[in-house]
Amino acid sequence: MLRYLLFALLMLHGAIHLAGFFTPVAGRVMAMDKAPGIYWAACSALFGLTSLLLILHEKHWAWVALLAVVSSQVLIASAWEQARFGTILNAMIVVVILAALFVREAPVMFRD
């Protein structure tokens, strides 16, 4: 059950990152060749990859999740006024990741 809740949270956060890709810059939609938009889309893809690894029971999903959260927080810091509430989701994800990595009983939480 917790696995699917985390899956939903990761997918939601990844989808929200796509907003950074489509955010207007100087009155127009960001083009594909604009670096900030690509960073937001890449971070969204990292969250999608993490979700996939989690559902497929891959043992290294937590490390990919940590990479996604760190890159997410860097992007959030760069657009703090608009994206600051993403920090709450990142904190929730980090708590689960740390539990999965360092608490001996954590893998039991993620079994079906």
C-alpha cells in the first residue's frame, strides 16, 4: 500500500515539474531549446524513472529518488517565489527515502 502511495506522490511531483517546462518566459511559452525548461523536464523524467523503478521493485530506486529530489530542490531554489511549495513534497519524499535506506524494517513497508 505504501509503495503505491509513494508512487503516486513521485508521479505527481514529476508532473508538477513539467509546469517549469511550460512556464511563460517574457510572455511566451518556453521553447524546447531553452535550458531552464529542459532542466525542469529532465527532473520530471527523473521522478518518472524513480516511480518506475519503485513499482518494478528495483533495489536502487532510492538512490535515483535522491538524485531527483536534490535536482528538484536546486530548481525550486532557482524559482523560489513560484515553486517554494515543492520543498514540502521534497521533504516528504526524503523522509521516505531515508527510512528505506537506513531503517532495517523499511523494506517490509514496501512489500506487497
